[in-house]
Amino acid sequence: MAARRHYQVRLWVFVVIVVVLMGTLLTRLTMVQIGDHDAYALAATQVNTRVIVQPAVRGRILDAARKPLADNTSAAFVTVERSALLSAKDGGRALVGRVAALLGMPFAQLWGKTYLCGTVGAPKVPLCFNGSPYQPIPIAEGVDPQRALSLLEQPENFPGIGVGAQPVRHYPHLDGLQASHVLGYLNRATVADVNGAAGQIADTDLVGRSGLEAQYDDVLRGVSGRTTVSIDPRSVVTGQISATSPVPGLDVITHLSAPIQAASEKALADAITAARSRGWKADSGAAVVMDVTNGAVVAAASYPSYRPEVWPGGLRARDLAALTDAKAGTPLVSRLTSSVFSPASTFKAISLPAAINAGNSLTGTYNCGASFRVGNRDFHNYESTAHGVINLHTALVISCDTIFYQFAYRSWLSQGGLAAKSDAGDPFVAMAKDYGLGVRTGIDLPGEASGRIPDRAWKQQNWDDTKVDTCARAVTGYPDVARTDPARAVYLKALAVENCQTGFQFRAGDAANFAIGQGDVAVTPLQMASAYAAIANGGTLWTPQVAAAFAKPDGTLVRTITPKARGRVGLSPSMLTFLHSALRGVVSDGTAKTAFAGFPLASYPVAGKTGTAEVFGKQTTSWFVSYAPANKPKYAVVVVVSQAGTGAETSAPAVRQIYEAIRSQR
């Protein structure tokens, strides 16, 4: 009896355990089917669907008259369904071979596109397919439309083959212009682009990499469309679940004038060609036209240039080298905004107001000797020419250096010479910064350089940053330079010895060079255009602006960009009157007189300043900075050419050529 009772207890315990387990299981199933239904349904959907992104049509870049500078056109392309490849016994090789034969294209080129980039056997980018594996594979792009359409007429021979048209960037090159550094270029999206775009950039998209294409990429790109498709276990698309259409990007309307842009590019190229014919290297240069009343950039040219349409399809290594190699002139670098030059005598329009602020008389007379001694060194006039006692109007017209040396040296002494630790009392440094030099102008183009105003603070910081290498060179010298130029190597070592010991000092010679825009002073052509525009308009420093407005594809304005002032230059009315008169004299009677001979200065007066910058180890840099018409200023025009001789012989004629084009548009 006891054994039987024990057996019954064990049986009931087992039954209870089974009932509890079944209850737990039923409870869990209920939770899964009811409580967690939505989560599991979503997970199932995610496993069996994929989202395909359709890029929007990119907005255009237009000139001020709404003529397209960067446009879109259509190109035919041929696709193959992945299912057609998977269902073929040979993986689709025969099918792709027939397509290649009809299109007259190499089989290997088309077959490479059937591989996803990064998979086993895939060729290198751009020969593989860098898109979604859940969309038809574009195996041929930019094909002959008639040949492509003939594929659709033979569906029995070309199963799974499709034909479509896609927008591609087109550059009309109005009036022969390039405008490459302003427009910029497009290139394939990188992993970083895709990951940082919150789904708005696909790996097949083109992204702006420089110029306006990069600056306003989010405006031009628009909003991509999204299509959700279902797939089977083979990752073959079986249907479409939902779709949203892409929204085209906005057009960017610029202040650029296509005719003036083309004329500026031609004038710059002509100046370089002419300089080379006279024996100069003339390796690079820039030209800019700015509206002095609001900062609008009307034209912007940089040399050497390139054609932006070479980028989207992918560049070969040798092509990329040609665009970035210093020996090839680094065509990708914008000499307008990203390169700096010593401004030379164009800087005198900035130094002269500083000299007056230092206590010199605007109406006084000064000795323009052949040289002026600063400390233990003689600083010379250009070609060591003496002009006797002259007034400041004549000093600016003939570009006398020695008078400015006098002003700078006396100012340096009055500040305490080498003992001065601060730039607070330096009128030359203060005026340069007042003109906006040494900082970026804020133009709506990427990669702008800030230039350099080498004040005492900069001298100290530069010495701190370079003293280890400088002091090492003071010991070792420059054996690499000595092999080709022994005299230069000796000079460089002596300079290293001096700078190792006292390179942090703002010396009298630094002050003298500063006053005539030499030494370590460095500016961009755009900065000088902005500075002279401030003289022309009465003292306002405008932020240079290329884009004027955004518009829908149908022309409806979405936003107009308001001009923005970034400061004022402290110029008195008497100083402005003086500068206007003296700068006009440079063109009518001074260093630019020959370049403007025969130009109608009576009806269209031009004010400007030549500059010839000495560059150690190189030929001189040619400058001409100007504005016109001088009696009612509208445009500032600047041309600079590296290693091209004097400003009078190379840059001034180019500026004249640009003004002739401007006048023809009136």
C-alpha cells in the first residue's frame, strides 16, 4: 500500500509539471502571436525586403542671365536583370556577349559590371558595379541610343535586358568658358559620404567635390526616391511593395556673367602666352571681377585649368597625377582663393593711409632716392632709380619704394624698435587688418586660404614652430641645394644661422618690406579685389558672393541671397579722395600708362596699381589691381600672374582686355 501511494504521488507531480510546462508554452505562444506580433512581423519584412534609392535629378548652375554653366543631359544605358544571369546555365556570359557584340563594346567591360565591387572576382572600380544588388545591373552606360533600342526589338535573344536614360552632368562651355574652379566637379560617393548622409546619398550617387558643386551640394542634390522591393532567398527581386518619387534639386543662380567670365579666362591665358613669349615662365595666375557695390563675383578665372567632365566616370592614376602633380602645374588648385602671393606695390594703397595715421603729412613732400638705409642695409627703389623730392600723389603714381621705407622705418623706431612686444601701436599692421587681410573673405567657395599678415605675433609663432629645423639647418646647411646652386645654399645657411638666434624678432627690415607688400606678406587675388573694392565704394568690405539665388526647375525663386557687409575700412573722406586721384594717375600717367594707351579713359576712367613682387628663387610675380569706372565705381578687376615679370607689362594689359569686354556688355 505504501508503495502504491508513493507511485500515485509521483504520477501527480509529473502531471502537474507537464501542465505547468504546457501552460508556460501556451502563454509564450500567445505573447508571440499577439503581444509581439508587430515586432516579429516587422522583422520578417526586413528579412524579405530591400530599399533601393533613386537619385534625384541634380539642379543646374546658372549664370546671372540664367544661362546654364553646369547642366544635365540624358545618356542611354543598358541593364540586365540579376534573375536572367542566375537562371542561365553559363551564368549569363552568352547573353552579355550578345549584348556586347550588338553595342560594339568589349565583352570584358560589360561582364565586369555584373560583379559587385568588392566581391570575389570583381574588377577594380570603376569597372565593377558599385550599386545595389537588388536593382537591374547597368552593364553599359553612354551607349548609342539606336543600338540600345534594337535590344528591345529582340526580346527572345535578350531576355532580362532593359534600356533606360539617365541624367548626366553637362557643361555647355558658353562662349568657350571653363569656370572649372568656380563650378567644381563631381565624383562617386565614398563610404563616408553614404554613412554620414542619413540615407540621402547612395553609393552610386555623384557628390560635389569642389567649387559650387561642393558648396551647395545639398541644395543641388535634391531628395532621392526610395523603392521597397521584395526578394526571394536568391536575393532576386520578386515584386515592388512601395515607392516614393525623387524630388529634383534646386538650381543655383550665380552672379557670374558668362561673357565676362569667358573674356577673363581668355585675357589671363593671353597674358600668360605673351609673358612666355618674352622669356618668362608664367606658370600660373588668376583673374577676378567683383561688383564693388555688393561683393558679387562676376567672373573668376584660375590658370592652369581643367575640364570638370573628366571626373564622374572615374579617373585613371595618370590622369589624377596630371591634375594634382606640382610639375604639371596642379590644375586642381584655385589660384584665386587657395594660393597666396606677395602683393608688392599694390599694397601701397593700404600702406599709405597707415603712414598718414603714423603722423606723416598727406600734402607733404618726400625724397624718393635711389636707396634708403634701414639699419645696416640699403633698401633700393625698383631698378635703383632716384626721382628726387616729390609729393605722395607722384610717389603712388610712379611707385616709389624708398619713401615707404622711410615711413615704415620711422614708425618702427617710434614703437620701440626691437623692444616692441606688441602690435597694438603699429599703424601698418592695423591698416592691413582693417582691409580684411590675413583672414578669409568668407566667399561661398571651399578651400579659401587666409593669407598672412606677418606681424610680431606671427613672427614669434612662426619661430616657435620652425626653430628646431632652422637651428638644425644652421649646422648642416643645405647640401641638397648646394649640388645645383652653391651660392643659394650659402645664403640659406647664413639665413638659418640668423633666424635660429633671432628669428622671433620683428626687425626694421621686416617693417620696411611690410610697407611695400614684400617679405612674408601673402594675400589671395580675391582679398586684393575685396580691398580695392572697399576703396572704390567708400570703405565697405563686402563678403564676396558667387551664388545669388536658388530656384526650382521651373524658374520659381525659392531663396535670394542677400549681400553681406563684413566690415568697414577706416578711411577719411580726404584719404579716399586722394587714393581715387592717385590710382587714376597710375593709369593715365604712371606705371600702367603704356598698357592703357588708346583706351577711352575720358569716358571710362580706370583706377589701379601695378605690382612686381620679388620671390626668392623664382621670377617676379606680376600684379594689377583696379576698379572702374573710377568716377562711379562698379567693378574691381584683378589679374596676377606668377613668374611673369612686371605688373605693367603682363597683368595690366590683361585687366585692360577684361574692361573692354565689360564695356561691350553695357
